[in-house]
Amino acid sequence: MPLIPEEPQIHESAQGPRATPAAGRTAPTPRPVPGPRSAASPRPGNPGPGPARPTPPRTHTAAGQPQAPRPVKSATPQIQLIPAPADGALDAADEAVDLLLDSGRAPGEVLVLTTGEQHPWAAHELSFGEAAYWAQHDARDDVFYTDVAAVGRAAARPVVVLAVNGGADDASARALPAALAQATTLLIVCGDPKRINTVLGTGG
């Protein structure tokens, strides 16, 4: 697995967002806890009413017949690091998701994992029971948020966003390879670069 460099760098590519370091913000934007679900209140990642998001172009076979592109597990998914303190990692992850969706990624292509406190969306949806919560994962029509401890139940998706927002160092060390294994194209890690390099054993 490629190691994250000691000096954090955000690599730009057509597959990932151009993100600005979340650590440079003067005050984090508070995250409102989602209210009761209703048809008029789409979940995070659901574009809701309005123009549809752009979809990736379809490829064509030699015979000219359209063929939908299929996700292929690459040998080494690209890794991007967004520097952020532990208490700002969720905000950074939310911003990364917004950029991914704005760039044309379908909501169902994105999985968000947390190492510490649950994302407010996940905590809210779990209040309706685990069956309903995981049914949304299986539907694959929205961004899905879960704790890294439950990553074994989550299916691989093209893009995984890992928010290193707390938890023990050994848990964070297990989270990184687990998140990388779930990403078929891109892994975005939001957290303290020194801590991430420490748990990877690269110093920093």
C-alpha cells in the first residue's frame, strides 16, 4: 500500500475533487443533526428536486453497441489526504463529498467511514433500526455513512472518504487498510497528517 508522505499533498486528478485543506478554516461550520425523514427532506447525497446531476459518458463496443462502464478494482486506488484536526475531520469529509457530487460522482458511488464519533446522518438513521439503515446501503442510491468498525458489512464503492475523527491509534491503524480495501478508484483521508503517518509507522 502506498504510504502517505510526511508533508501532506493533495493530488489533483480527474477522479477526485480539488479540496482545500480544512485545517485552514477559521471556524468550523456546525453540522445540524438531520430532522425526521420525509419525502420533502432528501437524505445527504440525494440531489433532490431540480436538474439531474451529470452522468458519466457511456462507452461503446467495437460493434457500436452501448455498454455501461463497470467499476473495476484497480491494483492501487489513488489516495488523497485532506489535512484536518480530529474535531474538523467530519467537516472536511462533508466538503469532500460535496465536491465529489458536484464533479459528477453519483451518490451511490461514495462511502464515508468514521473512526470516532458517528456521522450525524448515520446516528439519525440508526435510530430507525439497523434493518432500515442497512437497507439504504443495499439500495446504493445515496452516499452511505458508517463507522469503520462496521466496514465488513459495507460493499466496495468507487470512492471511500475516511474521516479520522478520533478513536484509539490502533483502531485508526486498522481503519486505513480497511478503507483502502473498500475503494475501487479513490480513497480520501481527512485527518491530522502527523497522526496518520504515526499509525502507518512512517513517523512524521
